[in-house]
Amino acid sequence: MAERKESAKKDVLTDHMYDGIMEYDNPTPGWWHLIWFGTIVFSALYILVYHLSPMVPSHQQTVATAMRKEMQEKFGEIAKLPMGDEKMLLLMGSEDWLKMGRTIFQNKCVICHGPEGAGFVGPNLTDDKYKNVRKLEDIYTVVRDGAGNGQMPAQKTVLNDSQIAVVAAYVASLRGQNKPSVKELPEEVPIDPWPAKPAAAPAESQGAGGSGA
Ligand code: HEC
């Protein structure tokens, strides 16, 4: 009881009342000030550490680094394989690689070969007729080094070797779709079909087609 009286002495009521509620005219407590100043110090440190210092990478940098690492790991598997029919067929047999090839195609090639590869400035890539291509690997070479005196621009300065291989595999997979040609070259001739998939292909992502040879 005595304690109560003691504190009541310090508490001075203000003279206003709302809905029957009155308040003391006390200063804000120390702990409240501490938290308030704490948030100010924290915000200053936050700006310094996260925005102004290179100590902590930004969110964008973290994402970019993670993506680069993932790409490298992914490409690591195929970068070791020498270019050739086998590698092209391996890429063509994988949904994941074809998806990546499609993305590259959409970014770099549709402007000349059309969204479906049926041609525009460059020729139709969905039929059986080619000018610079006789075997599967030639697609990779044409994309890497260009063709037609630079009308088909070389991609080796724009894409890395694995990206070229992947987009080449995607282009090879367009063959047979036979989209109505938007553009054909007079020099195009029908070529042999792509080689069959190796009989002992590792059963990765494909269901067995069952074409025994
Ligand atoms: C600036 C326009 C342009 C761009 C961009 C372009 N191409 Fe071409 N492409 C051409 C032209 C033109 C030809 C025909 C070259 C010739 O006359 O020999 C061609 C030919 C080709 C051929 C050979 C076709 C044949 O019948 O010999 C392939 C394969 C090919 N391009 C794939 C690609 C891929 C993949 C990309 C994207 C990485 C790409 N091209 C980007 C214009 C382009």
C-alpha cells in the first residue's frame, strides 16, 4: 500500500479526458528511448553494410553467382565430351538441354530464323534441306563459325562452346517439323537423315523408343 502512494506522488494527471480515460504526464521510459535509438543505429549500420560496403553481396549478385555456378556445373558434364554425332545425339535426347537450347535460340536466332525456325532472313531450319549442313556436326560448325560470308553471324564470340553445342542440338531437333518455309535458299539440298541414336544409349530421360537395329 505504501509503495503505491509513493509512485502516485510522481504521477501527475494531465487535464484532459477522452471517453472517461485520463493519462499521466510521465516522460517516455528509458527502455523505450533505448529501442528507438537502437533502430536508428541499426538502420545506419544496415545501409552501410548491405548497400554501401562490398562485405555482403547484394541479392542480385548472389543470384547471379548461383546461376553462374549452376551453369558451370551443368555445362561441366558436357564440356568434357568432344564434339561429334554422339554428343549432339546425347544433347538432342535430353529435355533439359533442348529447353536450354530453345531459350538460346529464342534470344539469339529468332530474329533471323523466325520463332519456329521456319526462316525469315535466314533459311528454314525445320525441313530436310540444307545449304551448309551435310552431317549433324555441321550445324554446330555453322553456328560457331557463321556462314554465307557472315550473313549467318559466327556465334563463337557471343556464346561459349557448350552453349553453341546446346543451341545446335536444339536446331537439329527442329528438323522434320517441316514448317511452311518463310525463306529458302536456292542452294539448299535434301540431306541424309541424322544418325540413329546409339543402340546402347544410357536410358536417361527417354522412354525406350524400341527401334532395335
Ligand atoms: C543476322 C541473321 C542471323 C542470325 C542472328 C542467325 N542466323 Fe543462322 N543463318 C542466317 C543466314 C542468312 C543463313 C544462310 C547462310 C548462307 O547463305 O550460307 C543462316 C544459316 C544458318 C544455318 C545453316 C542452314 C543451312 O541450310 O545451311 C544454321 C544451322 C543456322 N543458321 C543456325 C542459327 C542459329 C542456331 C542461330 C542463333 C544462335 C542463328 N542461326 C542466328 C542468318 C542468321
